[in-house]
Amino acid sequence: MRLFILSTAFVSLLLLVGCSSTEPQEATLRDLDIQSSGDETTPVFVKSKNEAEIKKAYNDYLNSASAQEKGRRAAMGRLAELEMAELNKLDDTRGSAQTNTDTTAAYRESIQRTINLLSTSLAEYPEAKDNDRVMYQLAQNYEKLNLPDESLNVLTQLAAQFPQSIYYPEAQFRIAEHAFITGDYLTAESAYSEVLFTAGENEFYERSLLKRGWARYKQGLFAEATEDYVTTIKHRKFGDYQTLSGNEKDDFDEYFRALALATINLGNTDVLKEYFTDPSESNYLYHAHQVISSLYLTQQRYTDANKTLDNFIAGNPDSDQVPEAYLQQIEVFKKANLNNQFEVAMEAFYQRFNARSPYWNGKENSPAYNTIKQTMRDNILLVADAQQQEYRKSRKPANLAAANEWYQRYLSQYPSYARKDKVYTAYAELLAAQNMNAEALGYFEKAAYDGDIVLDKEAAYATIDLTDKLHKAQPDNPRWLDLHLTYSLRSVQLYQAEPRYQQVSLHAAELAYNTKRYAETIAFADTISGSAADSIRNDTNYIKGLAYLKSNNPVESEKIFADLMLSAKNTADKTRFSNSLALAIYQQAQANVRDAKIDDAITNYARVAKQTGGSDIAPDSLYEAINLAVK
């Protein structure tokens, strides 16, 4: 049971009021709080006593005053006030020191003294008109001392003797709470009703209304419970659910769950429409059906979940919440793994409520529009993916056509999300599976690149693969080779250490060399990482050396082939590299002849035979050297 609401200041107020008709006596009591100068002929000079002195003075007074003295009750009130002030200090100490003051002797002693004072006051002055306040404070202190039965007895007495008291609603509420906790739901219902019947609303009204509904629910009075829950919701006046947060949202969920449970047990959702008749309450009517459907869903009662939503749709065809009801039905099919029903429902849902549907004319700013637009996007992807997966298994044209249709619908309405949702890649894969490589390439490009920047590594690799296939299919179309080399170079520069991109570099270098694009051949060869396999490095460098030869740079070519000769590990490679090295040196000799550098030419021709004696052109080169020397 939570702390009582009213402050301890009421103790002094109520008990001082009790002696307000005895002015001389009240003045005498006030004198107990101060010290006089003792000189009646001089101006009065007083000073405040400390708390211990004041308490002693009042105790002394109580010990000497008879029960007939009217000031005695006021003194008890003053002492109770001082004790309550001490309790507040102890509470503050507990908060700062994080200690359990309920087990602290000083704390318990102070409470007990307060209880004794208030109990004595009630016993000695049972007819006092403001005893309801004393009882309230007494119950409060029993609660602090963890004596709930004693607190409940005092509250029961208060409620019986003072039905017009300002404390009456809280007293009845706490009586009801105790009864509810102990399972006495009939008593709880009666006490909650007393709170509700109190003249004018009070702070316990709404909670009592809800809890009375639960007390009736526990007794199987589902119609009466439903009525209480509806009244509670209407009383609260919740705003749109999307705008709620914190406690407001928690209460909304609690109230509607209670209403849903009662309505389910009542077995009749039609009654809800009788309760929520005002157009302003249409949100309440739908939300009640939605929560009922959700509860059925958690119980795997899928038919009942859908039937509840069907009832709402049929009974409220013009409601703004109809799209949300259809959407909730789709969620039921998804949760139940009823894929065929889900896809059929989505087709109908899309036709009627897609973001460009005439249904939304004039409703574009409604919360429902934004909700449907977002969930439509997610569900379109689910259907498209499901159809695509089925096509991969069955290869049925119907699944292919359906997947294509749903992807096109998505791209027509949500193009700005396509890259984020991986739709470009998914749709491109679908097209590629049909050998529609040119069309697939366009979507892979959208997924992979933003200008020259690679955004999606896998999509980028797909563009490399597809352009290679397109080039092989249409070798006379230069566009595919241009794209292949462009995309290959863009990726291999980023991922040089990855084996698959090292293969890409080698393949691109071969293609570039075969099409006489020697500068690009060299560029691809330069991207090969030192971590690449020996075979890839050797093959790529070999092509690079040939490209230098074709580019009339035999000096660079010789360096490459000489290194390859040193690393060659088999006869075939040695022969290949030897012939290429011979050619590089031979080309240098030919250049010397053209430049009339005969001595250099003789030297280079002779080097061919000396360094690559087993090469195919070594004999011819030696002949050329001799011929130049004779001349």
C-alpha cells in the first residue's frame, strides 16, 4: 500500500483547531514553545526553545493536565507534530545514507510515540468533530510501522464514522485494495463503488473505476467489468496512440488489455460498438478490436483473431482505421505462417491501400497513411522475397512473374529506400537467374556504386561478373569490355589482398592485352598484391612484360622477364620466359640499329645469344651481330 497523501502538518492543524474556542488556554500552550524574560514590567523578550525542551514542556504539561482540560488535546497534537517532524528528518537521513530506517530503533520509537499520542487523543476525546483527521494520521503511522491490519481497522472506523470526510475516498480505496489483494472481490467491489459514489471526483476515482472492473472480472461479471473499463477509458480521454509515451502509454495499454480480456470472456465484441458510439471514439473502437485480436494471436487462435478484425471491418466500413484492420489481418497470416493467405491478402491490400491509391486522397497527412506506407513497404519485400525463393526451388513461371511484379511495385513507390533495403541486389539476382544480364547489370550498378565510389562490395563483384559474360556473348560490342575493365579496376584497387580480386586483375589484364589496351594491362598488373599466389604473380607479370614490348619499352620488359627467369620453377616457364627475354633484348638491338648506334646494336644482339642461348631467336640474333661486325 503506497504512502498516504496528506502531509503531517494536518496533525497540528486539526488539534489546534480543536481548542480554538479556548483562547486563554491556547495562549498558555503557545507559551510552552518559548522562554520568557520573567520580567513582566519590561518589554517581552523571548527566545525559541530547542526541540527537546519543547517536547519536555508539552510532556510535563500532559503529565499534570487532567482529561477535562481542553488544552490537553492540543498539546497531544503539538507533540504528534514534533514526532512527525522527527520522522521526516529520519526519512531524509535514510535517503542520503541509503539505510533501512524501518529497522532503525529511533525511527520505530518515533512512530510508536506518534501512534500513542494519536490513539490517546481518540480515546480521551471520542466525540471530537475532527477525529477523521486524527484517524487518518493514525492509519498512516500504522502503515509506516508495517502494521497493515491495524491501519485497515482505523480506516474502516474512519469510513464508518465520517462518510462526509475528505479522507473518506482514500480510506475506502485502501479498504478496497486490501480486500482485492486478499481475494475478497465482493468487498473490494463495494469499497471501490463507495469511492466512485463520493460527491465530486477525487484523485482515486479513475483507479477505483478500473479496479472495480477487475473486482467484477474476478467474480465472472464480465458485462459489468466491460462497462467499468469502457467508462475508465472514456474518463481518461486518451489522445492518439501514436502520440502517447511514458505512463500515458502504459495506462492506455493496461486499460485496453483489461477491456479486451473482459470482452473475450463476454463472447461478444458487438457490445463495443454500443459503448463507443461517438465519432471521436472511433480510435478506441478499433484499438479494442486490435487488442482482442492480438490476445487471440498470442493464444494461436488465428481464426478468432481474424474474425475479430472482420467484425470491425464489416461493422465500420467507413472508419479511418479500416486499413489498419486489414494490415493487422496480414500480420495474423504472417504469424500463423499461412503464406498463401498472406500473399492473397497482400494483393488485395496493395490494390486498395497502396501509397498512390485514390483511397488516400486528402488523407496523406493522417497517422494511418504513414503507418500503412511504412508497413506496405516491408510487406511488399516479404512477398517478393517469398516468390523469388519459391521460383528458385520450382522454376515455375508464375512465381517468377509474381516476384517481378512485386519488385516493380516496390521500385515504383519506394525508390529512395531501394539501396538500403537491398532491393536492387535482390531484383538483379532475379533477372540474372533468367539470363537477363543486361537488365540485371543496371540494378547491380545502382546497388554497387555512387559515382566512382563502391558502396556494396558484393554488388560490385556482380557487375564485374556480368560485364564479363556480356562481353563474351557480344565481343563486338565495346561497351561491355569498357564497363568490365572500369568496374574491375575500381574494385581491385580496394581489395588487392583478396584472391578472387587477384583473379579479376589477371583476367582483366589478359582481356586488355588481347584488345591492345596495353596501358590498362600494365595498370591491372600493378594491382597484384605481394600476397598473391606465385602462379598469379608470374602470369600477370608475364602479361605486363608483353604489354611493355607492345608499347615499345623493351628495357622495362627485359627487367620483368629477367626476374621471371630467376623465379621459374619448371621447364615450360623457363622456355616461355627465355624466349620473351630474348625478344626484349632483340628489340633493343633493333632500336639501336634504327638510331645508328651500331656498337650498341652488336652488343645487344650478342647478349641475346649469351643470356638466352636456348631461345628460338638466339641463332638469328647472333647472325645479326656478326653481320653488323663485318660491315
